[in-house]
Amino acid sequence: MCLLDGVEEWDEQRIVCISQSHLDPNNPLRTQQGLSSIHGVEYGAQAMAVHGGLLARDSGQRLPFGYLAALRQVEFEVDWLHEIKGPLRVEATRLIGQGGQFIYQIMVLGRDRLLLTARATVMTRTSESQSE
């Protein structure tokens, strides 16, 4: 499942992605009621993964398998994402990246209006544990 449409900009610390999939009635996260703002966390997690992939590619490595280990300071400014007209801007800023642990600050905006923020921790597995 890919919710993002593209990358607007990125550098070693930050990525900005764009998406209009929140408006798609066939969005795989959408329920009969619509697309809840909690799903904005998945948009942010996907931006984090794209950022990690771009960094790994530039250093000639592969992105290791990782999982979302924690969410903190999650704040919602809206209830529903499908009600936001126009594209979503999904920003992920890496705060810490060492020893297989990455902490990002994520923000989802619509028309320059803050929709949600969260701090997300991703843990990666070493190549030894990936083969188990």
C-alpha cells in the first residue's frame, strides 16, 4: 500500500511528500465513515520509510527491515482527512538516527493548516535477526 504520490524535497534530516490519496474513495484505510485522522500517522510513517530508503540508496546500502516501535505526542487538529480539500503535505524530520533506532517528528498539513503531529520511533533489525 503506497499512500504518497511523490517527494517534493528532501535532505539528510527531512523529507516533504505530497499525497491526494486521502480523497480517493478506494483508499485502503478508509471506512464507511471516511478516512480518520489517525491514519495520518501511516502517511507520516511512509514518509519516514521513503526518507530512509533515499538515504540508504545515496550511501550505496539497502534499507534494513524496520518496524514502528512507538508513537508519542500525537496530536490531532481534525477528525477526518477525507474532508481536507487539495493535497496533503507530509513532513518527516529525523531527530535521532543511530544504532538502528530512528526518531522522527512527523506533521501532516492540508492547505498549510496543521492536521496532526506525532513523534515516531522506528527500530531496525540487524541482518542476523532478519534471517531468523
